[in-house]
Amino acid sequence: MSKKTKRPEDRELGYKLLTPLMRVAFRLWYNPKIINAEYIPSDSAIVIACNHKHVYDQCLTVMATKRVIHYMAKKEYFDGKLAPLFRVVGCIPVDREKRDFSSAKSALAVLKKGGAVGIFPEGTRNKTDNFLLPFKTGTVAMAKKGDAWIVPCGLTGDYKFRSKNLTIRYGKPFKVGDMTPVEANEKLKREIECLMLENLGKENKIRKNA
């Protein structure tokens, strides 16, 4: 009888073993500022939603909380050299070319158990000059189905050695409740945009005083 392969939502041991080392290395190298991490609930189902600019973006939230975060990642990451890492830490592969019911099922399974899912509502890294890309409604739809809190966060700055401006700021959690998907999506985008602007305002003050 063949051994049953673990689904992403069941993988937590690898995350718990590897992330403590990653937190130390990432802090020493990139020197990120983490603001309002206390807004991340210590229990209950949550969806952490952030703007997306770099492949390392999820590492900042891994540093901000000791909770296991099952990040949703494009399936291409599971075909490369780092595929074993993405699998062992419980990332959920997403096929962006179609409506991926398998990834949605895994994410909902995490939320139904009171767990945490990480997602980038833009759907891909923002490599344009636009402040934010259009948000997909999948984030708020998932949060509503899983009766989960949405924790917005805004990320700005550069991934450089001992960075002076790499910052992630968390906002107060909210639930979709009676909002329509469009209303909830607009609220989420507005919250993340405001958090990013707060980061940039602080950065501007630092530059003026330097």
C-alpha cells in the first residue's frame, strides 16, 4: 500500500523547524521594520493580505508571528529547485491559468481548522509603476467562506543588505460580514494602500532628518 501524500494544509512540522532559522537570517541581512504585528490574532482563522513586490514578501509575515502561515504561491515555484522547500513549509500551489478549485479547497481547510492563510490579492508581483495592481476578489471570498478575519498589511522599501527602508505595517483585522465582494475588496485595497502610504510618510521624515 502506497503512503498517502500529505496535502499542503496538513504540513506544519517543516514550517516550525525551518522558520526560526529563517527569521534570524532574514533580520540580520535585510534589517526589516515590522510595525503593528500585535494586530495579527494569536488564534482564530485569519487571511493575511499584503501587496506584492518581491519573492521574499512572505518572509516578513513569517517574522512577525509565530503562527504557521500557509502561503498561496504560484505553481511554477513547485517545479523549480526550491520546490521541496515550498512543499515542506506547507505552501499551497495555485494555477493562475485557470480557476484552481484544489488550492481553494486547501486554503479553506486551513481556515476551517482555525488556521492562517497568506495571500497576495494582486495575484502576482507588481513590476509596474502603478502603486497597486487591481485586486482579485478571491481573497475576500475565501475569508467569507472560511469565516476568517482579514489582516491587511502594507509593504514598502528595498530588499538590500541592512536595508534602511524595508517596512511592513499591519492594520486592524476585519471581517467581510454583510459587505458585497466588491465592497469588501475595495475596503481591503484601501486599507493596504493607506498602510503603504503610512510607511512612505515615515520614510520621507527619515530622509528629511538624515
